[in-house]
Amino acid sequence: QVQLVESGGGLVQAGGSLRLSCAASGDTICISAMGWYRQAPGKERELVAAITSGGGTNYADSVKGRFTISRDNAKNTLYLQMNSLKPEDTAVYYCNADCSDYDPEVYGMPYWGKGTLVTVSS
């Protein structure tokens, strides 16, 4: 079992910055890829950014050039640096971790945190 706890959300003005953190605990040895998703009110949850165990990254078009995903494997922590924030970035941001490459029979389902709220005001 893996537990994920997000932190760093809050209220910021448009153009400001926040850094989100996701602390992983439990069977962290199983984790390969990690990612950040977000869900705005009335909208579907969407991928914001993902990072592989080797450091490869992918970003949603809406955040490219503004957000940066990174991870510190020694600290079992995932980060999302968010710059030039816009009101449309307002959402609950969720951390996830994938352990399916380690043992799909035991860790077949991805893990999710409870989310942290980011509110960007005009």
C-alpha cells in the first residue's frame, strides 16, 4: 500500500506562483511513474503533468511553459512548481503514483492522494 499526501495549495492572485508537494509513504519502492491531475468545479479530472522513473516528463498543453514537475526519489516526494498562475488553473490538484510495473498482481491499481485546493483570483 502507498499513501500520498499533497500540500502547498492555497489562494493566490493571477500571475503568482505556488509549489505543490506530494509526500509518498508505505511501499514506495514499487513506484515508477508519478503525476499531477486536477479537477475544476463541474469539469472532468485531467492530467496536468507526469514524470517517469527515468525523469521523462509530459505536460498538458494548457500548462506548458508555466508548470514544472519534478521528483526527489530519496525523499519520496513529488513536486509541481506552478508559475504565472491563471484563474482557469483553479482546481483541486491530486497526486498519483503507479506501481503496476513492480507487480501488477499486487499493485495493479494506481494510488491517489486526497487533493489540495488551488484557487487563483483575478
